[in-house]
Amino acid sequence: MDKIYLLTQLQSLRQKLHEIAEVRGSLTDPAVLAVSEEADQLILALQYLQRNEFELPSTNRDKHR
């Protein structure tokens, strides 16, 4: 997946999370938790991409030795 797309989606979910939490008045409301879980999945995907970005250059360097 594209990093920019994931970051945009995460920003959208953050806004949605804030709005739902404000309306529902609780951070433990099921609707808030559902959006939070979506955000968690995006964060994990971004961390995976970032980890791979840092590992690839060293992996390529090792192949040339």
C-alpha cells in the first residue's frame, strides 16, 4: 500500500474518532472502539512499511558484498 494513502486514511480516522467520542461522550463506546481498531490497523501497516523502508537498503548492501 502507498504510505501517503495510509497517512491520509489515518488522519481521516483520527478526525472521525474525535467526532464520535465527542458525540457519544465516552472513549469506551463501541463505535469509538471500532474506529480506534481501524486506526490501529493502519498504524500497524504504516509501521510495517517504515520498517521495510529501513531494512531494504541494508539488505541490498549485503547482497553486493
